[in-house]
Amino acid sequence: MAGKSKSPRSLAGTQPDPLKAVQPYASSKVKVAVTDIDGVLRGKYLHKDKFASAVDGGFGFCNVVFGWDMTDSVYDNADVIGWQHGFPDVLVKLDMATGRNVPWDDEVPFYLGDFVNVDGSPFPLCPRQLLKKVIARAGKLGMQPMCGLEFEWFNFAETPQSWAAKKGVDPTPLTPGMFGYSLLRTNANREFFNALMDEMLLFRVPIEGLHTETGPGVYEAALQFSDALECADRGVLFKSGAKEIGANFGIIPSFMAKWSSQYPGCSGHVHQSMTDGKKNLFFDEGSKKTARAGMSKVFESFLAGQIAALMEFAPMFWPTVNSYKRLVDGFWAPVKPTWAIDNRTASFRVIPGSSKSTRLETRCPGADINPYLAVAALLAAGLHGIEKNLKLTAPPVTGTNQGSENIPRAPRSLQETADIFRRSDLARDWFGDTFVDHFAATRDWECRQWQDAVTDWELKRYFEII
């Protein structure tokens, strides 16, 4: 093992029920959190008395969390938030349904919050509010989205201090070699592996399956299916929680889309279906034995919507410059808006089965997603197809994407997709002008930081020879 947990605990038999009611006032403090535009969890501890007043009235949180990037550099191209506005507080209302205790932080109570305007309306840049807006639009159609997330990520035998000393170069993978589904590699780090499974369950982020993937030190976790908002909450909490648990073992988990050109990238697959509260609206018994393999007309329209809108919403599930390094032919990540039945080479994998299991797996997003924005984008695209009764006219691909020869591939840069997103009337319809303009501006900023950087690749290529 890379290290021992700082707070060892027995996880068998003596732990509290993960579904127990949280008792925040039994603690002297409460942890509260929101997410920024990149999906990074930002938060603070509140004294229990301050928390008590925040339960009803909310509390102020500096709006700079939407005015800077993930390194806390302030955007110079944002209109809604910036130095020109003085970075005032925005009200955060706690969602009491998100209450849970943090097992690796002495069971401190924890809650997520939503940003709201002074009049109580949703703050337009809040990622969680954006997803709730899409879910509400689904509700007007009599539908409730159900989702599940899968993450692949690499783990490194590093600490923030050791990584800083290496100046961001040559991290040490937790284990060597390409060894997917390996019990041997799992056993080599079983304390960390078990802590992820057990402590995440107590944190109300149940992991259905956890295994090694192909690559040095890479794992994959499938989070349990739930309603869409809970799914995105779990996604955000899983990524942050994995990093906090990993730190107890001298491990840095990285959800970067592609950390090395030698290895496959890290995906963030999203499973989706729709229910009316009684049945799975994606399943049709009558088409079970046809070429559509049990897909309902609703499912077909949902899928047609995702195919049609994929590129217009792309920065919401390929959000960083690095996201596009993952989109390489032959490296598992789909690069075209193709669909297929139970075929992992397509962007949209229709998973046939019973009324309980028929669903869509959208495989193109990476692990670097902001779960709220990615889920919102994919649901909006699918619901657009349902609202417009779009027909699934494209045939499914077969084999290794046979049948996709004339389908254009995805853009290879964030700047391209950010420009498409900015011009999209569909994005403005679903997400609003304020969000679209701000998010596109933040992606422009991200591209500019990359353009201004001098990389290792440039030094190795040009330093001596030119």
C-alpha cells in the first residue's frame, strides 16, 4: 500500500445505517458545499448555530466561484461576474434532502446547496439549478429521468507535495502495466479499494461495481442508478470523495480525460431512461423481437435528439482542452455521433433487456465532466427529440463502427465546440442566454490559457534542434 488511512476504522457490522437521518445539531459544525462551473466542489464548515439559521434563510457565498477557473484565476472576459461587479455574495439555499455524514471526516454532517437570486428564483449560472430546470421540463412531459454514472480514473502514488516537487511531470502510477479486471492489482491496494466501496456507501454514494481497467493504476466505478438529480449529486460527491479518501493512503486519483498519449483516456459514461412513475418509458415489449430490440417510440425519439444535438452541447461534456486528447480513433472513446445495440464502439449504446433494464448508455463524455452540466446536456438533447417527435432514421452501426464512414467526426478542439455552443439556438432555449454566454466565455478563457502555455512537448521538440 502507498500508505495507511489516517483514521482507520472497522467497516463491518458496527457502522450506522447509510440511510439514517442526519443529526446536524449533534455536531459542533456542519460541512456545506456547492459546485463551480467546472464541477469542482467548493464549500466551508459552518458552526452549528450558523447552520441552524442557514436552514431557513440560506447563507451568503461569494460569487467568485463562478468568476474564476479551477486554479482560482479570475476570468477577464466574463460579463455577469467579474471585478467590475465587486464579487458580492449570492444566496445559497441548502437542500436538506442531500444530508449525509462524511465517514472519513469524523461523521461530520454534510449538505449540498443551490444558488438562488434575491427573489428566490434559480441563479442562472448554478450547475445544479440548470439540471433541475431540465428535469422540470421533463416533468411537464409527464416524465422523470433516471440516470447512472460510470467513471474511469487513474490513481497515482503521489501527494500534493510530491506532485508539486515533480513540477507536474512524470507521476508514479499506483500499479504497473495493463491489467483490466485484475483481482491481483485490486488486492495490492485492497485497503484503498475497500475504503472506496465501504465509505462511499456510508456516504450515500453506493458503488454497484468497482474494478481495475486497462492501464497502470486505473479503476472504474459504476454508481448506482437513481433519479437524475441524485445521480449528478453522487457523481460530484464521488469524484471529490475519492480524492479525500485517496489522500488518506498517499494516493492522488485523477479524473483527467487523458493524462498520457500512451494509454486509453478516462470516460464518464451516462446511463439514462425515462419513467412515468410506474413503468420504463424506453421499453416496448412489442418491439423486443424486432431490429429495435425492445426500444419504444419514446426511446427512439430520445436517441434521435441526442444524435441531432450532440455537437451543439459538446462543451458541456467535453469541457476542457484535455477532453479532446481523449477523442482518438482506436482508443475506445467514440468520436462520431453513432448508435448501436449493445456495441461499445458507438457513442450511443442501446442496452436492451427487460422493462427494468432497457436504457441508453451515452459513452462519449469523459471523466472530467461536471456531472450536473453533462447530465443536463444529455437529457436536454434527448428531451428535445421527444418534444419534436424526432424519428430515428440513422441505422445502427455494427462491428467497429461499420456504417459510420460518411458521418462527420467530432471536432478536435474546445474552441470549435465552444463556438458552436455559443451560436446554438437550441442551447439558448434549454439553458438560457446568461448561462450560454458565460459558459462559452469560460471555455474561451480555458483555450487562451492553453494557447499561452509553453509545454514539455514544445521544449522536447524545438529546444535543441531549431
